[in-house]
Amino acid sequence: MNRKDERPSKISYERYLNELGIPEDQKKSNGGHIPDYVKYGTWLRVNSAEKFEKDYQEWKAKIRAEQNL
């Protein structure tokens, strides 16, 4: 892991979401609205920018709080 991945940046948050994958209840094959084949973080950033930004700010605050312990 490089230093950029350790900082709470938008790209590191997007990569984090991509690694987590799509929540099962949101997959199209399970009745959700997100195609099963997409990278979740990238899809969320492009298709739901407001939610991505809101969740990113919460995640960033959490990461920074953990780093200050």
C-alpha cells in the first residue's frame, strides 16, 4: 500500500468501496438498482455524487479520528 492509499482522499475512499463490493441488497440480480458487474465506489461516485460526497465526508472524519488516537 502506498501513501496515497493511506490518506483519506476521495480516490482512496472510492478504492475502499470498490474493494468492499456492492451490498447484496443493492445488486440488480437481487432486486436492487446497481448492475452486478460494476465497481461500487466508481458507480456511486458517477451516479450518486451527493451520496458519495456525504458518505466520503463521514468516512474521512472517522479515518482522521482513528489516526489521531
